[in-house]
Amino acid sequence: MAAVTLKNVVKRFGVFEIVHGADIDVEDGEFVVFVGPSGCGKSTLLRMIAGLEDISGGEIAIGGKVVNDVEPADRGIAMVFQSYALYPHMSVEQNLSFGLRMNGNPKADTERRVKRAAEILRIAELMKRRPRQLSGGQRQRVAIGRAIVREPQVFLFDEPLSNLDAELRVQMRVEISRLHKELGVTMIYVTHDQTEAMTLADRIVVLNAGNIEQIGAPLDLYDDPANRFVAGFVGSPKMNFLAAQVVGNDGSATVVELANHGGARLRKSLSGAPPAVGAEVVLGVRPEHFFEAGEGDCDIAVKADVAEHLGSVSYIYANAGPEELIIEREASRQRATGDHMVVSIKAGRSLLFDKSGARIR
């Protein structure tokens, strides 16, 4: 096992800078997920850690050793790719053992490692099959097994579940989480799916356009996002954003008026300096933090457009002038499409952002 440290890591392709000075400390045995939209630099970061991409600046260390100029095979890492990258003409057993055999690993030790990987992943009965005879989930297990047999210090996963259907993704998330607990090895995982990030990670690194927006535990990012980007990206369904304006500061609280809701106002206590009167701001509200009329500090009227009923809860997609809101309700309180409804916002369950997207605390 080993810690991974990135210090001011930069990546440029020609004159274009793709990663802008990343600083990340992954602790020994930690499961860290890089998450962000397509093109944010997360896979490039992973490939630089693996040694598959040169870095343009900064320093990468694995287990306390700087590896900027170390070959990928000598970094003590194993990488699991999105495409599985299995040899189609080889059996599962041959796929698992191939790398070790090519490196001259002793036969007895190779057999021990392959047997252990098969037991961990519960694929012993598949050892004589070829990849074309396996399901997507089974192929992914074999790809992970090929990494396990290397007994690396660090596992790297590059969107390994993106080719699987929804049910298999859920199943494999559980398998990977179980694998981490069993092996106790440092794991770094890349995904664009924030649900994967929330369910797998000890800590999440949120990336946007080559910048690190925030690093933290999943629920810390959910409850206490640093800015509007993180607030909108982490959580499913996403956070709602309502345009507002500061209309007063009375010493104990800031008063904001919602721009599209008939002059509805909300008094919100802030720990720092309040924004100036007249400043344009944005109020953020999670779908589950809309309450029944009169239960909060500010009521607004909306019209239900679409209702998704998921058993224990329903999601109401509502229209409120130019704003589209997602409102979570218990199934027993579901609304029919076209219903007009009044929902309530609690000041303590909302977040405030300035015009640039920075959090106002």
C-alpha cells in the first residue's frame, strides 16, 4: 500500500493547459474518486499518475517516491480500463496470469495469485471460459482480477463501469467497495457519474475545466459545497437554483427577495460579511428541502409539469416562471401533472451564492 501525492501538477497539450496546478494528497489505503463533467481533466490526471501521460509541471509521488520519470511498470500501480482490454483468444485463467508469466514470475506464485484473485472476485467457475463467453459484469471482474494479481501498491480505475447497464453498475459498485475493504489498498477511481462517486469514495475530488473545485467526504460536499458548481454537480436529482436579490440587512440576517415568485422574501443568517443591498444572488435548495406550505420561512407557488413516481418517493418537475424546479415528495403526497401547488423553503435548509457562483456563508 502507498500514499499518492500530487503537487502543483500541470498538463499542457501544446499551448493549451488542460490541468491547472493540481494539489491532491491521497492517504495510504484511501479510496478517492475524481469526478467531474467530460473534458474536466480527471482521466488525464489518472493517466499522469499511471505514467501513461507525461506531466508538464509539478511532482507526483507514490509511497513517498517521486515518480515523474519512472516507467509505468515500475510505479507499483495497476490500472483497470473502461474497455476491459482482455485478450479474446485466451481463457480467463490465461488472461489473469499472462502479465506475471511474461515478467518471469515463478509458476507457484503465479498460481497462488490467480487463485486468490478468483476467490476474491468469485470467478473460479469461469477460469476456462474465454471473454466472448462472459457477461459484461464477468468481463469487468476479470479485468479487475488482472489488476489484483499484480499485488500493486495503488489501484487506478478509469470509468470501469460506463459500459455496463444500470443494474450491473449497481452490482459492480458493491463489488468494488467490498474489494477495497478486503484488500485495504489505495484506490483512485475516475468517473463522470456523481452517484458512483458518492457511494464509493472516502473522499471526492471535484474537477471542472482542469481546476479542483473542492475535495471532501461525500456528505460534506453534499451538505457544505464550496460553490455553485459543486452544489449543482454533487447530488441526484441536482440542486435547484432560484434567482434572488438582496433587499436588506438588519444586523442579524440578510433579506433576499426571489426574483420570479411575486416578491416572496427569505431572511437568512450569515456568518460572514453580508452582500450589499441590491446585489444579485442565487438561492440553492435541494429537492428534499422543499416543505409543505406554511412549514418553512417562505412560500412559493409552482405548477407541476411531470411527476416521476419511484415507490417510496416522487419527484415533481415543476414550472415556476422561467425556473424549472425538482421537488421531492413522499409517494403519499404525490401531485398530478398540471396541479398548482405551494411549497415552502426553510432558510436553514437553503444555500446562498453570489453572481460569480461563490458560496456566501
